[in-house]
Amino acid sequence: MDDCAFTKLIELLQIVPAVSGAVGHGTNEDGNWWVKFEIDIHHRFAWQTVQELGHVLNYLSLNERLPTSFYPVSPPPYMNGGPNEFLSWVIESKDKEFKPGTCAEWLEGRLPNPVNDIEQWVANEDT
């Protein structure tokens, strides 16, 4: 899978509140893909971002689950340091036919809209 296949998903993730830094990506030997990024744990919407992505990517509904997993990854904290610098998040496909662009479309249709409008996230924020 070439880099162009990831463009739409990477561009979407880069405008999600609390997502920070570069978005890495790749393809496994089995043809499944992954993207890796950081979430600023001090951002006002950090946990809401985790919750929104977790809902769509891991558990959209009982009968309509995407072939993806969203989860945290970290090197050993005792060797490197805490989550400010070393906690990352991964979206991983479980079906090589499910492309990154399709994942982006599912996220666009279910995240606060438009995703880069902070007011849409504020409306969903717990007070």
C-alpha cells in the first residue's frame, strides 16, 4: 500500500482536537495497515478524543463493528519515562480490504462535525 492511501486518514487525524505531532503509518506483512500518533494528554479534549475514536473504531455498535482496533502503545515506562513523551495511540486494521481512506470516511461521519470546529467538541463536553 502506498503513502497516498493514507493521505485522507492522516489529514483527518491531524485536525482532531488533542492529536499532536506527526502521524506515522505502515503496512504489516499480512497486508493490514496501521497509523500511529500522539494525543496531548493535557489537552482539554484529550479523553473525549480517546472516547470518540474508541467508540467508532472499536465498538461502533453490537452489530456494526469496523475491522479496526484503537489502542495505546508505549515502550517500557521504567526505561523511558511517562506518558507526556512516550504514550502513543495506534489504529490498526484487521482486514486488508478495509482501506485507510474508508476508515477516514467512517470517522468523518461519526466524529463531531466539522471535526476541526472546537465548538462542536465543546457541545459534547461534560461539564
